[in-house]
Amino acid sequence: MAERPSKCHPLVVFGSVNIDMVARLHTLPVPGETLHAQGAHLGLGGKGANQAVAVARLGAPVTLAGRMGDDMFAGFAADALRRFGVSDSHLFRAAAQMTGLAMICTDAAGENTIVVAGGANLAMDDTDVTRLAACLTPDSIVLMQCEIPLPVLLAAARRAAALGATLILDPAPVPPGGLPDEAFRLATLMTPNETETERLTGIRPHDPDSARRAAHALHSRGLRQAIVKLGAQGVFFSDDTRQDDTRQNGPRQGFVRPFRVTAIDSVAAGDCFNGGLAVALARGQDLAAATRFAAACGALATTRKGASDAAPTLAEVESLLAAQPE
């Protein structure tokens, strides 16, 4: 087991729990096409569960709050969480609801398509926000995603902000109508990828300059810190908090070059990035160092198959960081 960080802010994940049905193919099907999978498996998924597992695999204690159905998949999910070191004690089992399901196809290049049936995740309401609030303290770092109803997400974000907790919001998937300005003001940090950034800003980032322009657009809506993920092109970070005179001329910004790995499956790479980011920030790293640590977590996740199963250990991340220095 990975060594636990000696000092760590409380880490809380509020979000979705799914069961992933994954089919591996040589190429992804086009509309109307039927293909035979080269292999398939059933595993734990959902952005909330994935991020909680990513934190636990790095050796940090984590609380996962959310909702499952009252079906056979709920037991499967609970068992899987416990194997990864995540307690299911704050997951509500809702009667007459199905546990969330994700149907995933991956190809030989590591690309994927995902269809999600939200189930119990989409039935979350203010009672779930109340259960979350009982887990929070002013020094908590909270991870949230957009696989739950937007009103519930915003209500939870308000509770976290009122307590002074740090909120890392993964805007995935971006709701059809986008996110309201309130979400940008409540979040401490957002971590959109290229597609999500384009949905939120109208800018499709493909290099540091376009990512910088996108980050500026995110700041203009009230976001304090932005991390724009460019996939295999690297990661751009921007801090617009202006807490001292040395930062009055603009946000602190930087670019993390991509790690050289052999990618076979991009499922949950973003979730491992966010889990790693939360752990690094909880351990006291600044935004630049935390972004690089998170990028290493995301890169390693692409080198293995599965969602929660792909989360790297602390030793693996530290080894990659040492092998590929800045």
C-alpha cells in the first residue's frame, strides 16, 4: 500500500457512482455498424467514485458522498469501493432506483465513447447536500463533477463555499445549457479538458496560447483558478486570486509539458488527474507543482485499462516524476 501523506487536508468527493460496462474494440463503431468486441469487463466507475478511488490509491483518506440504487449493482459498487480503500458509509441507497450505469467502448488508440444512464445519481436532491455538509470542515478540499443534477451541484457548492472549503469542480460533462456564472464564482478551481473548455468559453484550446485565452475567459466569469487540460499536448494552469502585490499585473500562469507514456485507454484519466490534484493541494503543494503531479497521475491512468482500476499509486507517480523531470 502506498505511504499515506503525513499532513493532509480532509478530502471529500461528492458525485456519481456508476457501474462501467466496458467493451474493447479495434476501432469504434460508426452509426449503424455492429462490431464484435475483443474483450469486455464490468467495473466500478462514475466520476465521483473514480476520483475517490484515485485519492485513496495515492494513500490519502477520503470520504465519498453520493447515492446508489437498491439493486445488485449497488452491492458490486460497495464491494469494489471497499477493495480500493474507500468507505461506502456516506453513500445513500435509494429504494426503487437503479445504480448508475455507463456503457463504454474503447479502441486500439485509447480513444473512447461513453453512454451513461444516470439512475440514482440523477435522483440526488437536497437530502444528499445535507449529508455532504455533515462531512465538511473549513479546511476540507471538495471534489465535485457534473454527473449529478445541476441544482444539487450548485446547492452543494454553496454549502462548501459557506464553510470556507476549497472546491475543485470538474465541469464534465458540461450540462446542455452550460454552467451559470454562479458556478464559476463558487468554485475555487475548474479543470476542463479541450472539449469542455470549448463548451464553456467558445475557445478550443490546442496549445499554450489558446489555453491562456481560454483561461482568461474562465477568469472573466469569476473563476479564481483554472487548469485547462490539452490531452497529449500538456496542461495549462492559471491563478487569478491576487492575494499580494506581486500578482497584481495578472494571473500566475504556466504550462506543464506532457509526460511520455504509452497510452492504451483514456477512460478516467481526467478523474485520476483531479484526484491527484486534490491530494497534491492537500499536501500543501502550490498550483504549479500540484498541476504537474496531477498530470503525472492522468498520464499513468492512460497506460492501463479500466476506470477506477487505472488509478496509479503514489510510488508510481513519484517514479514518473523523477524519471521525467521538468
